[in-house]
Amino acid sequence: MVRTYRVVKCFRMPKRSKVVPAPSGEGVFTIDMSSTSTLDIASVTEPPAPAAEMQGRHGLLWHVLIDLPILLLVAAVCILLEVGAIPSRRSGFRCNDPDLSFPHTGDTMSISLVAAITVIVPYIIMWAIETILHRDDEYSMKKNKFLESGKTAGFIYRDYIYGAVVNLTVLEVLKCVVGSPRPTFFDLCEPDKARSCNGSEYVHSYTCTSTRFSRYLQIDSSRSFPSAHTSLSIYCGLFLAWYLQRRAFSWHNRSVLVVPLLQILCVIYAMTCPLTRITDHRHHWWDVLSGAAMGLCSVIYTVLVLCKNFSQPAVVSTSDISSSDSNNHQSVRRLLASGPRVVGP
């Protein structure tokens, strides 16, 4: 006679586990805990090598033959609009308007500096963060850590640049359509009609006669609305602060102050650059406000629509699978060590 005792809620047996009698010995059973989870996950999540390679080639062809020409075309149009090669509208002015009579003293933050920060700094930060967060798994343990992190950062950076190009294109089109004069309009342009008009007479057409400034600055004197410096700086600063919050912020596993400090620097940059446009008398306050609104809308669109709020698909690593299997084995060992559950007569 064999007495058996049921063990309730000690541990949950895997679906594929089997309890079979041992080859020798009565009343003794062995538990087959061989797990096929690793093979199942690999077969589900990893596509066949030829299909993955073909898909990668098709994606590369799309980027080279479609995306790259479109990007170059849009960039060329923006450059032509910026240098005045494509004619743009110029609004008129009122004689002796005090809002247009400020002297030109230069830019605290030049457009080249803003462009360098917008293009270079985000990728460096994203590459560093993705390298820190990188975890070797069964699919990438044989690959270079920095290269894999660079690729991950590159996908996010690609969407970031796409949003920046869209933002810049809208800015350039609005500047050329509105043609609003800057606060330093009289100093940069020196319009010929300003010498003969009286009072607050409104002048519709004029010609710049300045010899102290370049032709680019004369054309740029009628492109005040909206502020491109403001829009790009807010777009870059808020994007990085949002990225750090979603991908690098943790009070438990990392430094308490490093990530918040970086976020504060990003916000300071996003706020300081627009203020300098007002203090330098390069833009009116409504130009800065409209540029800030455009930058905010661009960063919301880029993060939520293009980057999916920086959500990354979960990757099951070998360490997770191994730890799960080891936990199962430890549970079995504790169960068997606690006392015999199958006894003989």
C-alpha cells in the first residue's frame, strides 16, 4: 500500500514538466524540469536570418533612395530661403517707429552656435545614456556594446532630426511669408524712404541702402516673425529633458543628482536663448512667444508621435531566463529537502 500526500501551493509546475517513475527503485519519482523557454522565445521574437537580412536591405534602400533625397531637398529649400535666393515678402514700416529703431549689437548666441547645439549635443547625450543602460542579452552579447548603443541612440536621433527639420521648414516659410521687420530694422537696412517720410506715415515699398552690413543682414532685417533661435532652443532643450526623464531617471539605481542636473541645464538653455533674443533687440516679444509655441508643439509631436514617448520593447535576456530556471530548481530542491512526499508501505 502506498500513501501519498498532496502538496498544495508549494510551487507551480511548468506546463512541460513531467513526473515520471525512475528506472530503478520503487516509490521514487523524478521530476523533469528541462525548460524550453529559451528556444520558444528565440523562435518567436527572432525572425529567420534571411528574412531579417532582406528586411534590413529594404529598409536601407528606402532610407537611401527616398528619405535621403527628401531630406536634402527640404534642407536645400531652407538654405535658399535663408540666404534670400528665393524671393520673400517684405512688410512695410511706419516712419520713425521706435520699435524698429534699436541699434544692431550682434547676437549673444549666434545661429551657428544654436545649430551646433541642436545637431551635435543631443546625439552625444543619447549615446552616453544608451551605453549606460545597455544590457547584454542573448542577441547582442557577441556585438560591440558601443556600436549597439550607438544604433539605439541613432534611431531616436533620427526621429529627433526629422522633427527639427519639420520645425525649421515651417519657421522659414513663415518668415518669408510674413516678412516682419526686426527691432533693428532701420539700423540694418537704412531704407531710402525713411529719409523723406514724415510723422508716422506707412511705407509699403522701399530699398535698403546700408553699406555697413552685409546683404544677408539686410535681407534678414525683414524676417523677425517668428524667432527661429527660440523655437530650436526650446525644441532641443525640452526634448533632451523629456528623454532623460523617460530613459535615464531613477532615484533607486542611479545617482540622485546627475540626471536632474542635466535636466536643469537643458531647461536653462531652453529659457536663456529666447530671452537673449529680446535683450539683444533681435526680436519682438511676440516673435519669441510664437517661436516658443512652435518649439513646444514640435517637441510634443516628435516625442509622442515619432518616438512613442521613448517606449522600448522589452528584451528578454539570457540572465533573466537563467535566473527563472534556477529559481524553479531551487524550489524543487527546497521541496524535496523539506521531507518525503511519497512513502512506501
